[in-house]
Amino acid sequence: MVLNNSLSIVDVVTKSSDFLKKKGVANYKIDAEWIIAHVLECKRMDLYLRFGEVISPENLNKIRALIVKRGKRVPLQHILENVPFADLKLKCDKRALVPRHETEYFVQLLINKLTKDFKGKIVDLGCGSGAIILALCYHLQKAKGVGYDKSVKALKLANENKIGCNLEDRVKLDTLDWNEEESLSGDIDLIVSNPPYLTEEEWATAEPEVKMHDPYNSLVAKDDGFADIERVTMIATNTLNQGGYLAIEFGLHHLEPIQKIMEKSFDVEILSDQFLVRRFAFAIKK
């Protein structure tokens, strides 16, 4: 990508957007603005108040390098090194799945369901970067939580986020392979999970940002993407007391099977995301 040394912000936005568009980046203009704002250390919307400002050669070089990186389909969140999630700012890199907008919406649904007075113990199975467990404990200030993950790298990232969110006193993190467990110990009031649920075919057709940079094991599950959902449901069935909650994000073709396995032990409510796609299960142990 070619940028000369006397360009204004509006010039760089235009040239960067055109470059990213040619590379197949979906939100090319917004992504360009985020990168430019990141280098200039300002809010993205502030760029519109500074469009005529000439960018220094040093910052132009930084912008150029990051725009080229984005053109290679490195996720924007990895370039910015963080992602906003449910009023938190979380560190984000290749050690764990990039937190999605639909998962953020899921967290908000759970907060509304549980209400601010919820003071139970929350367990997040497959916590990754810690997004769900940290957001829930941040907003439900009487609750405590534990985030489990098989990946040591993901847990290190989650721990960095826990410290960054000042939640060391209320959130613990530990290793767990749910394929080796049938239940969990302790008095647990909510088990929440965003487990792997893509099929191999879905993963094969995913965007380069997903295929090349998100951990494969955080995305793909056996048995038509249902194996890990089934495992989490079994652990919750064996662990939760009567009245305990189970909340799971699932794939687009999992609605019927998830209702079938949950209805044996739970009263199940299926919730929709912001696009009215039914993709979340909220269940109460019978």
C-alpha cells in the first residue's frame, strides 16, 4: 500500500478503505478508521472532526503497516490488541477466540434474566479469553465465578483480562477438559458455555479471519458440531441442583437436538440473538 508523506486524515481514510476493499475486507471503511484512530490515539468518531489534519510521516508508516496487516485478513481485534465487550475492554489475540457480538448479546440477555441481585456461583465452561465470565461478574456484582478451559494459552489470556478488569477477587480460572469430567464439585448456580459448534464443512467455508487466526479447537466439534454441546449439557445435568441454570450458545442447526437432550432434565427457553436468530438456550434444572 502506497502512502506519500503529506496526506491528511481524509486522504488516508480514503486510500486505506480502497485498499482493504480490494482485499475483500467486509467493513473496509470502518476498519480503516479504527486502525487510523488507534495509531493517532483518538476515538474513531473524532476523525471526522480532524479530517483536514496532516498525518506525520511516523504515523503514516504505522498506519501503512497495520492496514497491510488487515489486508492479509488478520482480525481487526488482533491488530488493535483489544475488543470492547459488555462495557469491558478485553485483550484479544490468537490465544483464544475473538469474542463475537452475538455472544455479547447473549451475556446481556443473561444479565437481564438473572437480575442485578443474583449472588450465586457461575461456572463458564470453555472460557477462552474470559469474556463471558468476566462480563457476567462485572455486571452481577454479588456473584462469583470460575472460568475453565483446556487451553493453557487461553487461560493466560483470560488471567490478563481478569487483572485488567479488576476482578481478581471474584473470578478464578483453572484448567479442565470436559471430555474427562462427568460433573463438577461445589455449589454451582449457573453453568454457561459458548462451546465449539461448527462442523468441518462450516469451518472450511469460514472467512480467512476465522480460519487463519481463531483456534480451530474453539470452533469445530465432532458429531455435526454437537459433541461439545452434549458434553456440557451432561456435566450440567450431573452438577446443578434443582433450580440451577444452564445457558448455552449453539449452532444454527442445533435447535431440535439441543431441545431434545435438555428437556429430559431442564425446563428450556430458547432465546434469539439481535437478528432474531434462535441460538441461545436458557434452562432451569427440574
